[in-house]
Amino acid sequence: MKKTETETRDEKKWITLTRYVAFGVLFLVGLVLYAVFPHNAYLSSVPGQWLIRSFFFVSILVLLLFRQKQLFFPIVLYALSFAFVISYLILLVPMKIYCMACLLFAVVGGIAGVLVFLLRKKEKVQSYFSWIEFPAFISLLPCCSFAWKLGFVSTMPFWIPSVVVAVLALVVTIIYSYRKIQKKVEEEKQKKKMPVWVRSVGWGTCGFILAWIIVWGGLVTVNACFDFSDGEPVTCLVTGKDIVDTTRSPRVYQLEFEAKEGFCEIGVPKETYDHLEIGDSIEVVYFEGLLGEGYYIYPEYLV
């Protein structure tokens, strides 16, 4: 017997609800395990890391594949590649190679997103925009997290180009969003509770932050991860210890040491942080940087 239109619609709602609930549960479990793994021996081991990251991988699979009508195959392939890179690649290659792959993925996704935006009048193409741009943006976050582990010689590397591009993005986004929102308000002929300029400034702020992350994270990654020189091993004395908690990246365990350029901080694994005390020696590697910004890095992140 054929299903009625109501039954078909209800089934779609059920599938949609199940998809998002399953995604939320799996992703939340992964986040909880990721938050506690530094304090658990099994979760800190290699099998434990595979287990934690499998929750993230499966959550993306559910969000991507659990649906009546599958997405456009290139989109599925792109999203599956993103899921693998962001979940498992860090366990298979050195951190610098992992960040290189994330940056290249973000660049490809960003270019594809721009092409989709230019074709946004086509409804079918427009529906794929979030599936392209969101993974591309998320792929930049490991690059920014990696930057916390580097000890740059300069206080704030690449801040000038980052500020310039971010301010340009702020201005362009405010103007574009203001004109677009104002036009929509005039067409609907109704007064909005929130002024147009407030909403435009909000979008402009988002544009500023996004542009900063893209430029700064991209330049730091290119400078460090595409620097294939041998590096200079240096032995230094630990002069301080610190734990940095941020909303943008996982907890970072930092050790301070005195280099020839002055005091510097680098991120290290938790085991190294717990093992070394102030006054102990630490082996680090110095690189000139592909773009001329010198930095120190803990050797374990190179292998």
C-alpha cells in the first residue's frame, strides 16, 4: 500500500530528528572523552585516542549519510575526506604534516565555497554551501591550535597582515550586510525590533574574527609547516610552567625557557610537562621559518 503524503512527511521528520539526536549524542560523548583523556591512562593511549576520535568520525557519518535522499556524491566524498582528516590523520602522521593537510583542505574548501556562492541563485547549489564552507573553516582550527605549541621569537607574528585583512573584512561585511538587510526590510515593509545597523555591525564583527583566523592561522601554518629545513637543536633550561585553557583550542601545556633572543614559551605534551620541573634541561629545535618568522618547537611534534 502506498504511503500518504502525511506519512511520508512524518517519516522525513523522524529521520531528520534521529539524525540530529544521534549526531549530538555521539559528538557530546566524544567531547567528554576528549576533555578527560589527559587524566585517564587508557584514553591517553593510542587505542584510547582512536576510540575518542571514532566518536567524532561516526557522528559526522550519521549527519552525512542517515537520510532518505543522499547528497550530491562529490559533496559526500568531500565531507568524508574532511571527517577522516580531522579525526584520524593526526594519529598517522607528524603534527606538521597534519596541519599542512588541514590547511590545504581549508583552501580547497574555501575556493569551492566561493564558486558555490557565485552560483547561489541556483537553489540546489546553494543548499550545499554549508557542507563546503563549514568543514573548510573547521579545518583551520587545528592550525590555530598548533600555533599555541610554537614558541615564536617575535611577540605577535603576522599581526600586521592579519589586522589589515580583518579590518577590510569588517568594513566590507558591514556595508554588504547593511544594504542587504535594509533592502529586505523595505521589501517586507515592516519595522524590525533590532536596528539594521546593529545587525550589520554584528555580521561585520563575525567577518573580522573569521578573516583574522583565516589569515593568521594560514600564515602561521605556512611559515612553520612548509619549512622543510633541518632546524637547529638547542638545549635550554626550563624557567617557568603554565597551563593555557582557551575556548578556541584544547588545553595547552607550556614550558618557558630562556633562548638567545630572550624568554620563550612552547607547548609540550602533558607527560613532558609533568616530568620536567623549573631548572631542568629541555631539548627544543629552532627554525627560521619559511616566511622569516623564527620559532622553537618541541622535537616530538616533528616525528
